[in-house]
Amino acid sequence: MPLTLPTDNPKNAPGEGTLYVVATPIGNMDDITVRALHVLGRVDLIAAEDTRHTGKLLKHHQIKSRLMAYHEYNEKERTPLLVERLRSGSSIALVSNAGTPTVSDPGYMLLQKAVENAIKVVPVPGPSALLAALSISGMPTDSFIFIGFCAKKKNRRLTQLQKLVRETRTLIFYENPGRILAFMDEIKQVMGDRYGVLCREMTKLHEEFLRGRLSEVMEMLSNRPAVKGECTLLVKGSEENISVSRDIVRAELIEVLEKKEKKLSQVSKIIAQKYGLSKNEVYDEALKLKAERKIKVQG
């Protein structure tokens, strides 16, 4: 039977099912809303990214609803089956391993097909790693941009980062612990040594927040045998860079270049980090000045 609650829309028409998009804890199992527990306990089926993971959550809250695995590797096969069940009147809850489904998690395909088939879709809001991290970051929260996981291929990833260089809003990324150090180094090379906050294992026993310039955060992690736990990284937008005029950068480049003490790449890196600018942009400007003034320096 379709699930109806006082907080939901009016009762479904006969034969009409409902897809509930339910946010679940990002770590601490008690971080779940009363409504989410109510929905999970009454739906006909829970479509879960990992049934073992969700099973632990249900057991913790004494819920015995039926589970079906629904993840990126079987969504093409199972989406039509779930849509058919919804069309026949079943109520289904969509959950991911942590946080809100479809936000850097599986579920978009099912949601899209449900909308295309005029199936009722109901959000059951709750935990979100990006909002939890933003709320304690100390960075501007009135305007931000959520990037999530960047591209896996390095060239595409660097292109993505380059497009964000002049973005003034707070930047929010997700990254796996095994790649977080290399990823922060890439951001530093492309955007400069900006201020950042690394949120690790949020709401769990070993929750940790590391704050400082990207180079400082990297140094904090570099002496560890390994970085563990899911990571959310916030990076300050380029708002402070707007006050740095092109003339100031050019004047400093000329001064350092004429001393002929450092390589062009070293000069570019130093000035980019000083002003929180892209190393590539500063390097390009240095090349122009070198040609214009015929300054002989090392490459």
C-alpha cells in the first residue's frame, strides 16, 4: 500500500506509488530525523546503495523493512523494475550509504525516470556532508559552490580546477582519503596556496577539522602513515584576489625577474602563492614581460 504521512502531500490516488528520497546519517547513526525513521519503517521497499550498510542502520533503529541493492553497477537493470513497482502502487525509499541520495551518490537515474513517468517524488531531508562542513568552516556561507568529486582523469580534473580560479564563492569538494594530498597539491598549483578546511570523518569517533593554508594542511597530513575516512574539503574563493591589480603583479614580477636570481617557474610560483593566484596565469604573464623587456632569465 502507498505510504502517506501527515507531513506529505495529500493521499495518493489508487494505484499511484511514491518515491521517497531519504537522507541518512553521514556517520553517527543517531543523526537521522524522526520522519526518516517513520518513512523507512513503513515503505514497501528500500532501494539502498549497500544493503549491508543500510541494514546496520535499520537494525540500530529496529526497522525491518525489505531491502534491495541499487547502486551504480546495477541501476540500468533495476531502474525499470523499480519504476514498474512504483507505477503499480508501491512506496519505495531511496537511500545512499551516507547523506542525501543523488548528491554525489547513486539515485539520479531512478529519480529522473520517476519524474518522466509522473510518479510522485517526496524529499525527506536530513544529513548532508557538504552543509555540515560548511556550517563549521568559518568561511562565507551566504554563497558557495558545490563541486563534489572532480574528474578522475588528471587532465580533465586540472581543467575543472582552472575554470574555478576566479570563482569568488566558497568551493566545496569531496575526495577519497588516498588521493586527498595529491588533490590539494593540484589545487595549490592551479589556484595558489589558499586557505582551506579539511573535514575528515565527520560525526564519527575520529572526527577532525584541519584549518590553514593548503600547504599547512598538507604538512599536517604528510607525516601520517595514511589518511583515513571520507574527506570534505573547503577552499576559499578568489574574492581576496580581486583587490590584487594586474599592475601590482606585473611590477613585482619585473622587480624579481630583473634580479635574475631565480628561474621563471620559481618566480611565478612564489608570486602566485603570495597573492593566492593561479601559477599558470602568473607564469604566462612572466613570459610576456620577459619578452617585452628582453630579460634573460632561466626557464
